[in-house]
Amino acid sequence: MNIGFVIGVFGILILAHATYSTIQYRSYLKILEEEFSSPPFNVVVELILGLVLCLWAALAVPGKFLSIHPDSEENRIVSLPANLDFMIFNHRGRALPTDVNMKLKC
Amino acid sequence: MVGASEEVELNRLENQVDNGGGGVWEYLCLVRKLKVRRSDKVLKHGLSILNDSKKRSKLGGEEWTLYEQVAVAAIDCQCLDVAKDCIKALQKQFPESRRVGRLEGMLLEAKGLWADAEKAYSSLLEDNPLDQVIHKRKISMAKAQGNVSAAIEGLNKYLDIYMADHDAWRELAEIYVSLQLYRQAAFCYEELILSQPTVPLHHLAYADVLYTLGGVENLQIAKKYYAATIDLTGGKNTRALYGICLCTIALGQLTKGRNKEDKESSELHSLAATALGKDYKYRAPDKVSLLTATLGNLKLS
Amino acid sequence: MAEDLVLDTAIRDWVLIPLSVVMVLIGILRYFVSKLMRSSQTPDAKIVKEGQIVVRARNLRAAANFIPAKSFRSRRAYYSNEENGLLHVPKGQAQNPQAQMFSDPNMAMDMMKKNLSMIIPQTLTFAWVNFFFSGFVAAKIPFPLTQRFRSMLQNGIDLSSVDVSYVSSRSWYFLNLFGLRGLFSLILGEENATDDTQRMMQMSGFGMDPSKSLGAEKDSLDILQHEWALPKFEQRAEAVLRKLIK
């Protein structure tokens, strides 16, 4: 979590730096009076690196991935819920009285 | 649906709560969410919260949910005084609520005053003839009185309108199984598989019913559904593993002499047996000998 | 292009902000009024049943491959046979919503209530805006727009020389009327945000024919190809068990 967060910050910094260098490059071109065709190669590399780092952070930081397999521990269904809408009360619990001294004090 | 990890969590919390640790409210919430029936524990621990005014006021609006939960648990445990007090408190807070009226009806049921309960439910139904829960209460009341055929009739009537209610289908299936009306039960389980195709327990129950019905065709289908259960549970369902073994053997007996069918099925059978052995070794080592004896017997006969 | 107009700050203080605030408050008021007037309607048993049939048929369609072919065929026949199938709607029996409305005064009453809570405040505020704030520029949006937006943004000003990015007060009212949905969803909670545009949609779609959804369900059930999925499960189970034993 922490490492992912640091990586994300790092990625954003790299993206910001790429932005800054692009702006600088364009003003440089303006001075030379040339047309802007594409950003320089190192900026492109920087962009891709920043993208990858940010992607990693975005996948790692917000949380854990959950399994989609029906037989994984989180999803495997071991018992059905008791059908509470159809519960009936004259069962054997009737013959076995529980703790009598339970009382609701108001 | 109770998942494996949820069950572990529930047991952990239950242990903790029973030994006087904290987390009572979390436990009660989990019980409510998973819809498990732990009435005695809910009653004991829920009361401990309700009787502690400081803890109770901390819950805010959830307090009334807890009152309802404890009331139902108390009815289930035949602690009728507690239930009465809870219902009284709820009634004070929500006069003329149908939900509280339902609780009163349930209290009457627990007392065995069937006629009064019937009357209470009928008057509630007059208010809102489409209240599903009250219809269900009426049906379960018939069942509680031992009048199973009336319960079946009621369920059929109920399902005629609310035909997408899988809880009712499940209840009907279980009633049919208890009456050994397996064909009807199979229909209900098919309906359940349709509405919740990823729940392995429906597949398992359907397979059980088909196996009980018998006959080559049914056994073959049952085996397939046991296989589906194994697939959906990752082979961790013991009953399905046994089911595969039993189906294969029964099929072998029925088709004896006739031309042998595909060889693959026998492989599934041996695989299931091995998996069973492994599971027993891991979880109940002292019963392995029993298992091998049983499987050996099955093969011989 | 015209030169930049200088807008008086008094316009901002006395027109732009009050108008927005009033629109928000009216929206909230209307929400509570309609909540008060909403009658808890008890649905008819037949309508409930039709809804449930559709759900069940949809389940059948989605999970058809999980049940044996014989069971599927019998179910399909049960749903969609021509005589008394569940999804079969006899011709002529399908009520049209208009007739239904006239036969049921409650429904008409409901619609009236909805209309009242929608139309009355709308006309009142529109009259109010028209009376006090008509005919001047109230705001400027920070980007240029084409001429086509003139009728949207400069309602009430008949000057073609004003740049389109200026917004007249009456248009500001309309923008607020249709654009405050996001704000309402913040204030009133996600599901309560119904702005007027949505309401109008509801009105037009009112009384959708339930028999239509039944018919659609029947058609898609009829063309469904059943292919039993369970034989595949045997092989999958084998694979699972092999992995388990390993």
C-alpha cells in the first residue's frame, strides 16, 4: 500500500516533469520559429514510464482484488441461509427451556 | 449465502463473544446479514446490549433493528416474556406498524394460539393483501401445526403470484423431499438452479433428489450435477464426492452386462475417491480406515 | 465581434446569485412537497404477478443451460404456448394505458398531483424571472460559442451584435432549471435527484404497457437454443479434482 502510494506520487512527478519539458521544448521551437511536430524522444519515454507507474499505483493502492472464481475462499458457498421467513417455533427448543432469568430491563 | 470466509469470520466472532470479548454488535450484524439461525446466542448477547442503556443509545436508529432481532430470537427460544417486552418497546416506538404486528402474530404462534395468530395475520393482510412475509407466516403456521398438505397448498398459491421468490421454492422443495415426493421436489430444485445458477448447494440437492429417484437416466443426470457441485466448490464438498462414487456404482450395477459406456466416467469416480481419501487424511485422520472400508465395500457390491 | 461588455457587479450580487439560490431552494421545496403528496400506491396483484413472471422467464432464459433439456422444454411450453402460456397475452386484452387511466380515477389523481408539483412552481418562477430580470445580460461563459447557441443562451435579448458567450438572465434561469441535477443529487441523495427533464421523460413514458414486456420475453424465449451445459461440467470437475489431488 505504502510502496504503491510512493510509486504513484513518483509517477505523477514524472508526468509533471514531462509536461514541463514539453512546454520548454515548445517555447524553444518558437524561438527557432520551427513547427511543432512531435515531442522529443526522451519526453515520450518519460511519459510512458509515468503512465506505467501511475497505472501500477492505481491498481495497487485503492484495495485488494477479489476473486471471481466460484470456488475461491471468499466466494465458496458452504451453507444456505436459514429460511427465516418460514421459521416455525414449535420445535424441540420448546421442550428444553433456556435460561429463565433473562429479562429485558427498560 | 454463507461463504467460506464468512463462516470462518462468524465462528471467530462467536467464540470471541462467548468468551466475553468485544464485538457483540458486529456479531449480531453478521448473524443478521448471513441470516443464520443462532437464536440462543442472539438472545443472550442482544439482551446484554439492550439492557445496557449506554451501549443501546450508541446504536442510534439501529436500536430498533436490534429489538426486532432479539424479539424473534426470544420467540424462537420460548422466552416469551422477553419477546413480549421487546415487542412492547417496538410498539411504543412504531404504533400501527405492520412489521410489529407481524411480530405479535409470531408471539401468538409461539404460544400455540393458532386461531389468534391466524386472526392477527388475516387482519394484517386486509391492510395490505400483498405482504409477502405475512403470506409466508401463514404458510409456516400450517406447517407448524403439522398440516403439511395445507402448507403445500398455500405455497403453491403463493408461488402462483410470487413465482420469482426462491426462498419459497426452497421451502416447497424441502417439504416435498420430507414427503418423499421426489419428482415434485426435483422441479422445485430446477427452479432454484434457474434463479441462482452459481449456488452449488442447489445443484447438490437436485442431484440428491435425482439419485434417490433412481433409474439409469436420472443417475446419469445426478452424476453430472454432482460434478457441477464439485466444480463450483473446488472439490471441497464431501457430499458431492460421495455422490459421484455412489452414482458410478449404481450405474455400474444397472448397466451390468450391457456395453460399457465411456471410460471417462470411471476416471472421475476414482478421482473422487482419491480426493475423498486425501480430504479425510487431512481433516479426520482417524476415520481414514472407515472410509477405505466403505469405498471397498461399495466397489465389491 | 463586439467589444467586451462590462457587467455591473450589482448584476452578479442581485441577479445571478439570487437566481441560482432560488432555483436550488425551489428544487428542494418541490422535492419535499412531492414527497408529502406521494400516495403510497398498492400495486395490483395482477401487475405484481406479471412482474414476477417476467423475472422468472428471464431467469429461465439466462440459466437455461443448467437444467436438462426435458425440463427446459416443458418450462418453455408452460411459458409460451399459444393457449394458456404464462407469457402469452391474448390479443385485445392488452389494455392501453389511456383507457386504464380513465377507468381508474386514482391514477388520474396521481398524475394530477405530479403535474401540480411540477407545473405550478415552474410557471410561478418563470413569471417571477420574467417580471424582474428580463432583458439583460447576467453572465458570460468563459469560452466562445457558435451562433446556434444564441437562442439558448440569449433568450429575451434580441440583439444579434452581442457575442454569444454572454448569457441573458432568462437563459440563466433555464440553464439552472435543467442543469441542477448534479447538485440535487448531492443535497438530496443519489436517488432523489429528479430534475425536470427527467420528470418529463417519466411523464411521456407513463403507463408502459406490461404486456409488451411479456411479449418480448416470450419472443426471446422462443428463439432460445438450449444446450445443456452439464456434460462439460464433468470434464471440468475432473480437472478440478486432478488439481486438488496433486
